[in-house]
Amino acid sequence: MPFINEKFTIICKEIFYVLTGALLIFSIMEIAFSGIVSAYININYVLIFWIFFAILILVNNDKN
Amino acid sequence: MIKGNFIIKLRILLWAGLALIVFLLFYFAVIPGGRIGYKTDFQDNNFFIRKLNPPERIAQPNEGESKIIGNPVYFYLRTPRRFNIAEMTIKYKTNGNLPIIEAGVLADKNTWKYAIKPVENNIIGRLLPAWSVINEDGHALFQREKKFNTLNDFLNNFPARSEVAVYNYGKPLPDNFIISSYDNSEARETKLDYPLIGSWEFYTYIKNEELDFSFDFLDLNKENGEDPINLYLYYKGKAIDKKNYSDDGIFWPAGEIKEKGLLKFKLADLPEGIYKIELKAGNDIITKSIATKQKIISFANKINLAKSGDIVGNKNTAINIFTDSRILNFQSVNPSGLQKIKIENDGIDIANTYEQYQYKTASATSEIILEKDGLTISGDGVFSFTRENLINPEITKVNENFVLENNPVNYILADYNQPKEEDGWKIAKINFDLTGAYREFNKYTFLISIPGLDPVDEIDDYVKIKEIRFDLEGTSLLEKIKKLRIKN
């Protein structure tokens, strides 16, 4: 199933990029205005998702 | 092959999602409409309304309820910006004999003064079926026997002050406190040289004489932060003069005692009446002495006597204090302040530091004889160093010590609404003015006061809180822009 695998890798990569951007933006926002992000979003969960997608991409790259 | 189109669409979708989240985060931080609501049921950690503290006054949360067993408890309200008004809705249940429940917001950190509002007053609540009530614009007049038809009628024909009591009544009363027997024609300067810690307020009386006060201050520099001194002179509830000293520049706890010098109030041609002088200062500030030509000095609610040995050398002489308070509280944070106190023909032993000792008296005026200083005395009345100088211009307040039986009070003025009941829970709404409230690290400090709740007594009394909700109102973004444009 190379097509599904390829599509899955691309989606994973795109989500990973957005999560990287989110981590960066949220961190800057939180440093600049304390509590602006942490009042609604737990940045730790964003980091866990980011690591999860990074692992998925690495495992997929290994398979290919 | 994956089409490039799909990747672009996916990318736009994901980044637009992130942009939307960032926009919403900024929106909830700025709150452009100026209104927002936060609520908590205390089941989880809420970012905006923090848990009740201290933990030893709270029983373990049970099914999402916070059970208050000690008095008072505090909590923070964290807000992303300043607001002007807060409407606090509290859903609760009570058990036991709790005459008064109040909530407050911290107004002044130096003096730990809270702007207190009523949640429930059972003393007034009990009057509702028996007394006649007039409600006008949020003000209520309770009459033992109906004599007045409107609030204005009552205010224009104000009865004798002994017949009136107030509760949370913010408007000035027409009552003019005059002492007909007062005579200070042979005025001479006296000096009160009992060092006092931090803030205080006292009443004095002026009749055809000059108001002349001279205060000598010291800065102990024991605590962190600035130690400003602000002195206010009030007449009929309005500040008519102000004197102040800025800090000596030592913000750290250096322990270096610094003389601040004298601050004076000297005013002539003042109308006859009662005047109040208030000191707003932290506990590092010591009032070494008060020199005056006035005859009367009556301290309101509290006298916090410093350990004079640290400041002016050991005195170790007995101090006589007179009060009209019915319930007296004594506390010493200093081992040298521990002592046996004589009150009328009785006494109380202050045996441990930081422990609050309470004494109830039935006398209209009591004499307290202290062995030495280094002690805080507080109560619901006034305190003076001579019996003849004891005057209390305040109209009786309906507080937890108020007893209606055998009381000459026939009228009660109150800004108070009885809480509603819903599914066995009481719901009270309290409005706070946040413009003068103290806000630090984006937090307002609130208090819930329930006099009589003691976590160590064996009485099963408590207040269970189901939910606290805040509806906040402040300047909208549009109003802010308009204000800025007018300024420019």
C-alpha cells in the first residue's frame, strides 16, 4: 500500500510542522503575556503530540 | 503520486486552524467587549478562580463541593486584564448557627483592608417576617413599628442615634454627632507615647479650637518592600487633608531603624464635630508618639502596641485602656508581649504567641489593664487611654455580636438582599467595585468571612460551596480607543 503510506507520511509531516509552529508561537505568547495560553491550553499536551508525530515520521521513514 | 493540490489544501487548513486558535487566545486575553464570565465548582483546578485557602480551614472536597470549616478563607480571581465591576454569584449551603456570611475583595495591601459585602445576614433575615420593610433603589429600611412611609421621610426626620443601626449602608447619614458637654477651653498639649505598629485610625473632636496633631514616625525596615506613610484627615466621611512620607529607600529587610521625623496636621476654623485621622502604613512603620492639643483620641476597632523596648527603651509599666467593645480579641506575636490582662474584675492569660484570645464583656465600658505592651487588642468598638476620652461616633452596626433582644434599636438601614433558594442551595449575588481593588500578578484577592466558624471546636458547623461564578465588566476596546482619541 505505498500510496496510503505516502499520504499518511505527508499528513504526519504537515501536522508536525503546524505543531512545531504552535509550540513556538505559544511559548513566545506565554513568555510575553503570562497566562494567555496556559489559561486555555496545556502546552505539555501540544509537546506530547509533537513528539508522537515526530516518532511516526521517523518510523515511516525507516520503513521506506 | 500525491497531488500538490492536496498538500496545499491540507497546509492551509492546518495553519488556518492554528491562526484561529491564536486569534481566540488573543480575543480572550483582550476581551474587546469588556464582559466575561468565569465559574468554578472546585472539582478541578480552575485557572481563573483558584482553590480556597488556607487548606486547614477547608474539609476535603466532597462530590465537587468545597466545605469551609474555618474563618476566614481566601481565594484568587485571576483575570487577563483589569475590570471595573464584578458580580459574584455564590451557590452554597449552611449548617449550624452562622449569623453572618460576608465576602470581600482586597482593597489595600498595606493595611490588608477588604471591601466587604454581605452574602447572608441572618440577624436581618429574621427581621423580615416581623418588621416592616421599605425597599428603595437597593436600600432597605427595617422598622420595628411602621412610622415612616419612605426612606426620604426617615432621613429627613432622623430619629435618635441609639434607635438606629446600619448594615452595609454606603450613603452618608444626616446624623450630626455633637457632644453638648464638650469643653476644651483650657487646651494644653498632651503626648501619647505608646508606640503603635502600622495602620490605625482614631476619632477626635473639635469645637472652637485649632486641630493640632504632631506624629513622630520610625521605619523598622524589617520587611521587604517600600514603607510609605499616608495620613488622612476626614470630616463627615470625606478626606479634607492628607500628609505623606515616601519610603526611606531601604526596600530590603536591613533591620536598620530610621527616624522618619514629624508629620503635622494644623488646621484652624474647622466646624464643630467629629474628625477622623487615619494612618495607612505597613507593619514596618511605628508611630512613636502623638502630640496634640485635642482632648479626645478614640482609636477605632484596634490598638496595635509595639514592643517599646525595641524602640524607646523598656517601659514595663502598666497600660490602662478603655473600650466600649463587647467582644475583645488579644494577640501577641512577640514572646515579650505574653502577659496576664485584667479586665474589670476578671482577667485573661495571654500564654502563647500567635494565638488569638477572646474575651466577652457585658459592660458598656470596660477597663483593660495591661502589664506591658507588645500586644494587639481589637474589638467592635473604640479604644482610648482615658475613660473620659472614650467616644464612639459610629452608629451601631448589625454585626455578628448584634443582639436584638433588649436593644433600643427600632430602625435598621441596610443595603442587603436575602439570598434566593433553589434545589436546597442558597444563591447570593454580590457586586464589587474593582476600580479601587488591589491587583497583583493579574490576581484579585477575595475573602469569605464566616464569624463563628472554628475548625478546632466540636460543633459541626460549615458552609458548603457548590459553585462560585464571576461576571466581570470593564472598559470595552471601542471605549478605550475613544478615550485615547479624546486624550490626544
